[in-house]
Amino acid sequence: MSTTEIPGGTPGFESQELLAVLEPGQLTGAKRAQLPRRYLKGPELVVLWSLRLYLFFMIVVVIYQLFAGVD
Amino acid sequence: MGMLTGSGGLLITHEDIDRAHDRQRVLAARGKRGFSASARLLWLLIGPGVLVMLGENDGPSMLSYAATGATFGISFFLPFIVLTFVMAIVVQEMTVRLGAATHRGHAELIFERFGPFWGWFSVIDLGIGNFLTLITEFIAIRAGLGYFGVPPWVAVFTALAVLYLALLTHRYWTWERVTLAAAAFNLIFIPVAILARPHWGTVGHALATWSPLPGGLSKDSFLILLSNIGATVTPWMLFFQQSATVDKGLTKHDIRFGRLDTVLGAALASVAAVATVIAASPLFGHHMNAQNFQAAEFAQALEPLIGRVGASLFALGIVEAGIVAAITISTSSAYAFGEVTRKPHSLNLPLTQGRSFYAVLLLCAAGAAAIVLIPGLPLVHVVLVVNVVAVLAMPPALIFLFMLANDKEIMGELVSPRWANMLTGAIVILLITAGLLFGISVLAPNTFAFVLRFLGR
């Protein structure tokens, strides 16, 4: 990707004034910083895995309905 | 324009400049008082909510509503459909808050907060669901235009051309307005409903009272129930609205308008959905089993009852529904791909800077379109199950949304209030229950009859 460096490392006054209407977090560059990781706790993992198993099981049911001739 | 380096050392991109122009207009409107300034502010800030709701009134959804009206009439389903849109408002409102508070897309937040393991699960669910749904959109477009004698390949290439044209401006604002204008045609189902000459007193009565499900509980009624739920709440909507909220540049100060946007979208979409049920209800009066009907078959079946004009409008409505959904769903896939691969992802990007974003967007649509053109594929099965699969995939997606919307570290004071959490919990339980009952109806179809006999009914 091409990068245009502005002399002095700052965009022109016009651009700066324009960019001031954005919140700092809205700038593409700011989004490159990752948010801190949040580690899931036991009950959350139980819920997530239960729902994952539910989804797998139900998808099998849908496939069964489609291909086993259950009308 | 390339990328500039800002005073804080941050890279300033073309995307930032375009978004700043949009925000400048919002701030100018916000600085004024009076009705016209408020109306202008609303005009500037609506978009993601209306698009997501009308986008979800897609090909399979409109066919599902039509099958509902034709198979079960209006008595039970009109209030049920309105209720599903209330559910959609509760769910989608959280994505507005998340997008405005964090300025990050849904896939991005799941990856960053919960790690790539759960992130990939979510994105794979999304990718598979989106691709299946995209196939159904092109089926709808092909079938709808087929009513007018348009060959399948012309129909499919026309839809791809519209999708491509909407992207040509490389500007979120223009893309949004073009897509909104196309989405407005979803209301074409209102004149079709009027042409069906319903008894409006009966329609009012159906909406005001909630009659029992005609024919009771059965596998067919569960399939339709799930299809109707899947016609209003699906995972792609969460990803799309949050990413579009970010791309549009909404901030915490805009959340009120974001909510209004969502409610307005739900109101418009529910009117179109209810109109579709009413439009197809004459088939119910003639005892036609329309559950496996495709768009053209619906239009043909309706023609003797509502006339050539009504049937043509119905077919056009299905085409519009397919095109708008193809645009929004492929965009949601492209946003999610960019977010997890950390590649540029914005409709404000010029082609040179957003190659991967536009490539994913167009390849998803083109891949689905190509599948529809393969002769002899049993595509009708895809149409029937796509909304059901969406409902089944929704609870895992909702749990991530719930956890993110309650994450004080990223949401601050904008965490979900208790009432929103209770409603979300109720929606998750309802979706899981509906899914499990559907599973029982498939694996043990006589269970409901046995239970009703046991209860002496």
C-alpha cells in the first residue's frame, strides 16, 4: 500500500482541521492497536461449548431432514 | 490519495478523510436547531439499521412469508411476525451501541476480546451461513426475473452488475444511499397486498388478537415458525450493522439516532413482511399447498387471484429482495474477512487500497451466482433450510453479542441495561426452544400428537 509522507510528519492544516471531527478511536491507525484479551471464565465456557454442541447437533438434524427423506 | 502520517504518528488513510467529511456534515447539522435541522440529522444518520432490516427481508424471507400466508393464512402469523421484528430491534440495538462505543466491527471485537479460537468459530458460522443465504438470493433473483421470461444467466449477471455498480463510487455514503434507494422497493409488497383485496377488518383483528396456530403443532408448522424467525434475526445482521455503524462513523452521540434508524428499519420491514403474508393469503383460501413454491410459482399461482399487475409486482419484489440482500450480505462477509485478517475494510477505500475487501465481496457474490447457474442442482432444499440454519446459528452468536455488550472495559457506561439483558436472555431461550422443538418434530414427528392426546386435547 502506498504511503505519502507529509513534510514534518503532519498532514496539512486543512486535513488536520477536517480530521479533528473524528474521535481518536475512529482513525484507521488507532484501530491497529488491539484491545486487551478477556479470558473466558468456567461458566462462560460451559455456555459457549453447550451452544456449540447444540448447533452441531441441530445441523445434523437439518441434514438428516434433507437427505433421509423426512418430508 | 495514499496514506498520510498524522501528528500523533498515526497513519491517516483515504478512509479517514472520507469519514471525516461525513462527520463534518453531521456536526454541522447538529449545531443547528429546529425541525429541519433534526430532519437533516436523521437523514444523515439513518442507514445501517434500515439497510439491515430491509436487507433481511430477502429472497428466502419473502418466500417464507408468502408460504406462510398461503399455507396458514394471516390469523396467527401477523402478530407473530411483528413480534419477531421486536426481537430484531432488541438484538440489533446492541450492535449500534457496540459499534459507536468501540469503533470496531463485530468479528474484530470477538477476535480481540475472546481470542482467535472463538473468533474463528463465529466467522466460520458467518461465512457458511452467508454463502448459503447468498445462493438463495440469486435463486430468488433468477426465479423472480424468470416470471418475465428473463433467462437465468441474464438475471444473475444483471444482479452482479447492480452489486458492482453500487461499489463503483468507493464511498460509504454513496453506497449506502444507492442501496437504501433499492431497498425502498421492498415496500412494493404493499400494493400487492392491496390488490389481493383482503378484508381489512380481519387483518386488524388478526393483528390485535393472537389466534391459535391453524392445524396445531406439527413439523410443517415448526418449519414455517422457524423460517419466519430466521427471516428477521440472523447472524449476518449482527456483523453487518456493527461494521456499517463503524464505517459510517457513528459515535456515542449518535446512538439515539442509531436506535431510531433500527426501529424505522424494523417498522418498514415488518410492514413489507405483513403485506407479503396478506398478498399470498388468497392462496390459503383456495387451499393450495405452497410450502415448496419458488418465486415464479408464487407469482403464477397468484396471477388468477390478484391479476397480472399484482403478480408482476410480486415477482419484482422478490428480485429486489434478492438484490439488496446480496449486496448487504456479501458486504458483511467482506467486513468480517477484513476485520479478522486485519486488512483494510471499508466502503470508503479506493480499489487500490481495498483490493482484498472488494475481492471478497465480489467473489462471495460471484461464487453464489455461479452455483445457481449449475443445471440440475437441488436448490430448492437450500431455500427451505437457509432460514432454519440461521435461527439455529443465532444463539451462539447472541451469546457473544451479549458478553460484548456487557463488557464494561470496552463499553464503559454504554453496557446493556438489565431490561435489555433480560430480553436478550428470553430471546436466546426462545430460539433454542424453537430449535429443539423443530428437532423433535423431525426426529420424532408423532411426539406432538401424542402429547396433545395425553393432555386430552
